[in-house]
Amino acid sequence: MGRATLFPGARRKGVRNLSIVCKKAEFLCVSSARSWRDVSVSLFDSRWDGCCDRTLMGICLPKTRSLLLFALTSGEDRTLKVKPLGARPAVSATSLHATRSQVWDLLILKPDGELVLLTHGMRELPIRIQEDKRRVPPSASAVDHGSIVSVQCTAMSSITVVYEDGYRARVTIDLIPTDVLTSSCLQMMAVTLPADYSFHLHRTFLEHWWSRGLSSSTSVQFTCFINALYQMLNLKTKSRPIPDDSWQVLGWSKSHQRYRDDPALQRFELPPSPRAQVSALNSSKPHPILSVVLYALHILAENFRLLVNQYDLVVRIAPMICRIALIIRPEWADYWKRLVPDATVSWPSPSSTGLP
């Protein structure tokens, strides 16, 4: 599937070498003469890994319940080089467009019936398939089709799941956020953070998003990313309780904060203003990658600021930048508050931290 897309520079000589490797794997690992028909080959995770452009390949051998993994790279002489990466237990595997907008993942069905995605290289992400009860008639009785025995027929994020009794169901595994800001932040973190931190952040985000029902709301998706990032950086999220009284709620509005010094309102009784939160020093040492995250988000926001149609993204990301900057670089928070006055409640001060 898509050899030219994943490896446009590989010549047919390299493709023939790849087929030879596949044939050898089938000959060595498959005993039956016709078992090669069940063998599947999947390409996934084609990207720059920090050292070179490479594509991962999985050869699934159902008869031996094993998945052979290889790394494919294009050599300087434009030939295809194959490096074995070991084997994993699996009875079926297929690549699909699941967690990232421009990179494919590998869905594996393990011998015990567990489904996992290989993403961010060969890191596992458990997957659970739930039946859409809205499409089942109320009068229909539940039918147990048994365990899943195969995953096949991939079309982008959709696959066909085969059960023990032969029943086939079409399943969509689409875990890609639709919010532009959320996707941009995840991509920026992926190219900035070490691989382990990047996977941990992405997995935590998916867990938060899953708990919100994979909502299509842009605000919900970005909130899930913020919570995942703060959780990884050991930052506490403080939320001020909103009063129930309508008169006091007026004091929380942005208009009240903006016009409270207006001379025309001096003779009127105004609702009380909420107390400005003072960021206290953390007793623990800041996370070692806090400065890296701050710089990456700062550069991303500066890129948004170059386009008029993305100014709303600057407004949304500025509070998160200020929250992190107040810990290690208060002057950066001052910079973004001048651009987005609502980014923080009060003006940051260098004395808010003990750092130089």
C-alpha cells in the first residue's frame, strides 16, 4: 500500500529487496504451503525520527502468532535498507490513520484478544471497541459474536473487524483532534520534547479527551490538552469558585474589569471585584523541561500572530503561556499580557518568583 508515498526515493531494486525479505520471513516462519496467503505486510510511522527518515514495517504471521518488525531507510545509493527490530505476539495487524494527522499507526490484535496501537514508534496504546447502540433497534436482542479474530480492509481511519462466528463490522478509530490549536500544540511538542515525554503527553491527552466522550468542541479539546500538559509538568490547575448571586457574578465580567475606573460610573454602586490571584512560589523545583515547553509554545504563538485569521488562536494560547512563564520567566508573561490583556488577572512581577 502506498510505497511511492512513503518512500518516493526508493527504486524498484529496493522494492525487490523488500519482497525478498518478506518471502524469506514467510519461508522461515510459516510451515504450511498455503499459509502465506494469511500473511499481511503493513507500513506505518513514516517520519523523521531525529536521526533519519524512516518507515516501520510489520509482517504479521497468524500461524505462528508473531509480528516481525523492521525499520526501512533509504541509503545514500538510493537503495532500501532493512533493519530488524524484533518480534511481538500478534494474530492480525493493519496500519491506519488513528492518532496523528500525517502519520499512520499500526493496529495489532494480540493472541489474548487485546487490541493495541503502535504509535510514536513502537509504543503501545490500548484500544477498546464499543458498539454503537444507537444503530441497534430497541427490539433486537443482543448477539454475542465471540472474540475478534482479525482486523483488515483499512480505509484511512476505518477497518473491518472479523469475529469468531464470521460476523464483520466496520469500525472507525479516529483519535485525531479537530481543533487547529490543539493539533498544532501536539505537533509542536512532538518535535520539541524527547520521545518519552511526547508519547506521555499525547497519551494523557487522549485519556482526558476520552473521558469527555471525544467531544468535537474546540474548547473541550484544548482544555484536555492543557490539563494533560499541566499534569505532565506537575502544575496545579486553580479554579476560582464562581458565586451564585447574580450581582456578584457581574463583578467577574470582563466589562466590569475594563470600565470600573470610568468617571461616568463613579456615582453608581458597582458589584465587588474578585480578588486578584497572586501566584505563589512552588516549594518544589520546576520541571526540567518547563523552559523547553515555554519556548516551544512561545514560538508557536508568534507564528499565529503573523496571520490575521489566527489571532483568535493567540488569545486562546496566551493564558497557558503566561501560566508557565510566571514560574520561570515572568517577563515573558508581561510580554503576552500586553498583547492579550485578559491572559492573566493581574500584571506579573519579577518578584513573583525567586528565579533570576
